[in-house]
Amino acid sequence: MNVTIVDYQSGNISSVINSFTEVAKGKVNLEVTSDIKKIKFSDKIVLPGQGSFKNCIDSLNQIKGLVDTLNEFAITNKKPLLGICVGLQMFADIGYEEAETKGLGWISGKVSKIDNQQGKFKLPHIGWNEIEIQKKSKIFKDIKNKSHMYFVHSYEFIPKDKSVISATTDYSSKIVCSVEKDNLFGTQFHPEKSDKIGLKIIDNFLKL
Amino acid sequence: MLKNRIIPCLDVKNGRVVKGINFVELKDAGDPVEQAKIYSDGGADEICFLDITASNENRETTIDIVRKTAKECFVPLTVGGGVRTIQNITDLLLAGADKVSINTAAVKNVDFVKEASKKFGSQCIVVAIDAKKVSDNKWEVFTHGGRNKTGFDAVEFAKKVEENGAGEILLTSMDKDGTKSGYDVDLLKTITNNTNIPVIASGGVGTLDHLYDGIVKGGASAVLAASIFHYGEYKIKDAKEYLNSKNVSVRL
């Protein structure tokens, strides 16, 4: 199996590479690239994302043909794709970080700043928080409800169709922290930084 | 509910741990990678390396340690000490650090914080503030291990780095550091009340109760400690169980 981590020159993806490499050892052929030919022919894609929504979208758009290739992979061919953090947020139609920015539009919804209740909750939301599983998701196989995952973000994805939500976490409100829609998977938390339990999620995705 | 974090810190000099854990079972007591792994396996919520290497030539050694540690520890890794340029940050992040902590360079030029957070995102920019009490409820920012005065008021400076995009503040009391008499709770409280980003408490931990004070009385989101974990006096697990028994939520 060929799995590609999309390296679109935005933010720090070393930890994503390290943990996927650890889990993939000897089982999966892992590539880290922005080469659209390689992406086209992979079996699965990991779309990481750090920094601002706008920055990530701009970086995707800077690589010629990348967005079209991702659309074809995820929407036309319906092959498995995992978005992490801003990688998940970009599934939305629109994001409001820095400036109003059009997203990939794969799962209808918006990305806006967490309402921290006039400073009652510190932002960014940094650290370990429990996930509350809302529906069965393939990447949650053998993951217990209320498991701790590592978060670092100030914006949240609000999908229109609530049935895509596979887990939420409690921080000022119930924040969407994981989605599954057909072949699309996304986590707001960082499985690559969430200790053994996070590696298990990565393993679940690689075994799909 | 968001958990309070416990962060062990390892001081690294020329590639070796200088103030590290002194467990008998260690094969190499000076190996930072092995020690980080023990902490991470023991339930540390993050790992912090403080690079106290004096010369620039040996920085490559630190990068190498970060690279090796990041391949074995799958919890967040913060690296501080000598972070002065965008290139320094790029090198550390590429090696596998998740966050960098900026100290003197932020004091010298707060625009550097802005530039760094714009380029890499606030999530990986921690500003380390070393503060010393100068009068009642007044603290000043110092650099170089408390030797150099800066003239900046700690509260004003904390607000300023927040405005400039810092994602977290690592706050060390220079009066308390190394004393094992507890955090400067008043300093912590003042800074946490005046900022809206998470504050990591540092400097002075001698007992598990001090960790409790930092979180409950000082309002810190995370507590950093070095020496209480170094000699196996307490394990990370002891600290977490203690806090949990006092109704402080931690990741168990």
C-alpha cells in the first residue's frame, strides 16, 4: 500500500512524518511529497495543516494542480483521506482566520474562532482533552470513549450536517474534534502527538 | 475537560544532560534521548529541552538530539535556549520539535515573536519570561539567568508578547528558581489574570504540593519542573496521582 503525506510547504510536519513512519514500519510504503503524480497514484492521503487556515489554503493553491488532484482523489475517486488539524478544517466551505477564505468544500460548514466566553477560556486550546465519541468511526477501532488527545488550536470546524461528527471535546462548548464522511476522515486533535493512543488512530487509518 | 499538564524539563549542554534524572537503571545517565523516553513512557504530557550550550558550534548536537528524541517520543516536544533567528526555529522544527521557546531574542525585539508566529503559527511559539520581584506586586523581566536587567515590567511584557502572537508563556521566577521553596504564586496569578494565553509555571518546585499551588492558586495551565523528577524523588505518575487526589484534573 502507498500512503502519501502531502507536503505543501506549510507549517511543521516533522511530527506527522515521525509517527506515521513509526506505525508504517515494514507494512506501508510512505511518501512525503507534493508531487501530484505520486499523490494521484497513492492509496491513501494524509493532509496535515499548521498555521492559519488562510495560509494553508494559499500554500495548497501555490502548487499547480494540487487542489484539482486532491479533489479528484477525495471526491471523484473516493479514496481514503485523513485531514489533521487545519488539514481537517480545510474540508469546510469557508474559514475566517486572518481573512475570509474559501475552503476545499468537501464537507459543508465553516471554520470560526472558538467562543471563549470573554476570556473565560484561554486560547489557543492547548493540551490534553478527552474526546467524546458521537458515532462509530473506522479510525476509532479499539479507542475508548473519553480517551485523551493532544490539541492545539483556536478555531473550530462547524459542519452543517451534524451526522458527520464522530467525536467532540469539551472546551467552552462541545467542539467538533473528529469527523467521518464516507472516505473522508479528519481530526482536530493531533494523533501524531497523542502518545500510544494517537498512534493507534494512525494505525487504524493505515489499516482501512 | 482540558487537563493540566505536567512538563519535565531537561537541561542539555553539549549534547549531554547536565541536570537530569539519576535513575540507577539508566545505561547512560547523560543521554537526553533515553531520559526523554523515560519521561514520555512515564506519562509526561510534554517534554522540554533547555539547551544551555554556550557555543554555536555545538548547536548541531542539540539538533541531533531533538531528531533522535522526536523519533521515539510521541508527545509534544519543546526546545528552548539560544533561539535567536528564524533559521534557528526552522532547524529545530525540521528536526522534530513541536514548539520552540524564545527568551532573550523576544526581549531584544518583540517583532521577532510576531515574525515567528506569523511564519510558523502561534501554536509553536512559546515565549519564556524570566522575572524577578522588584517591589510589592511588581516584577521585572531579566535575561541571562537573572543577571541582566531589561527595564521591562513583567506584566506589560507578557501582554505585549501575547499581542505579538505568542501561543504560550513559560514563566520562570528568578527569585524562586533552584530554591525548591515553591513557585512565586503572586507572580503567576498576576500574569495569568492579565493574559488570555496559557501560562506554564516554572522555577522553585520542591514538593508535589507546589505543583498544586501553581495550578490552583497561580492559575497556570501547565507546570514545569526539573529537579523533583531528576533523582527519582518523584515520578511523573506520583505527581499526577497526587494532583488527581486533590481534584486537579490531569491525564492519567
